Amino acid sequence: ALLKDRTILMLFLGILFVVGIDVGLNTTIPKFLIERCQMQLEQAGLGTSLYFIARTTGAFIGAILLVKISGRSFLIVSMVAAIVAMLVMLTMSNLWAILVLIFVLGFAIANVFSIIFSAALQRMPPRANEISGLMIMGVAGGAVMPPLMGVVSDAMGQAGGMALLLVAMVYLLLCAFLVLKPSTR
């Protein structure tokens, strides 16, 4: 019944997509580095570690910034940065440039889940428990996105699979404009 509310539905899909992006990047970064930079698997796996270092750093800095900046503004800036980083990364083959862009992606994605989750809880405070459970069901996006990426990657290479993540990022940017109120914190 909660999904009948357009805002809750969009935020649920936002959670689905952000978790899909996170898991998708986690599983695809090493393959992308192998394909683009001819790295060995052991070395390419370090790309995932870099992504999580960026996420950890981004979560810490984001927690401080979100006290002063609205969630909507933060989400818009984060998604623009992630979209630009992904677009540039999909065209690159220089190892160091790709590593910098992986860091930017991790940093930009770090606070998206919490911003969307918070906005959903603020939508209907008396139904916070039900909404919380619904949003956590959105974590299933981590099981949905990678197989879709695999199908596209088989046909178009790792960059094609990662382009699906770009679509999810654009959705999150639209969600920030269409669903989050300018004063959302």
C-alpha cells in the first residue's frame, strides 16, 4: 500500500538503484581495469579497495557536510559528480585517470542511501517502521543490477554493463529534483 504513494515508490526505486550501483561497481571495477588497462586480476582487485576507501571517506565527510547542506543539494551535487566521473571513465584507458575517477565515484555515492532513506522516513513519520522495512527491501537492488549488467557486458563489454549504472545515476539525479524538497536535510 505504501508504494501507491508516488514519492515513496520513487524513493524505493532510488534505494534499489543506489544499492545496485554500489554492488555493480564493486563487481565490475576489477573486470573494467583488466579490460581497459590490461591489469592482472590481483592488481585489478585493488580498484575495489580504492572504491571502498573513497566510500568510507565520503561517508565521514558527508556526515559533517549534511549538517549544513540540505540532502537535496548534496544529492544533486553527488549525482552530477558521479555521472560526469562515469561518463569520463567509460572513455578512458589511462590507469591513473581511471583510479581517480573510481575514487570520485565512491566518494559521490557514499551518502546517497542515507539521504534517500531519510527522505522516505520524513515523508510519513507515523508510518516510519513500515517505510523503513520497505526501504530495506530495496537492498535487493544489489541482486538485480549485476545480472543485468552481465547480460549487457557479454554483448558490449564491461563499459556497456557499466553504462547501465549511468542510467541508475541519472534516475537518482531526477529523483533529487522531483521528489526531495529543497529544505530536505
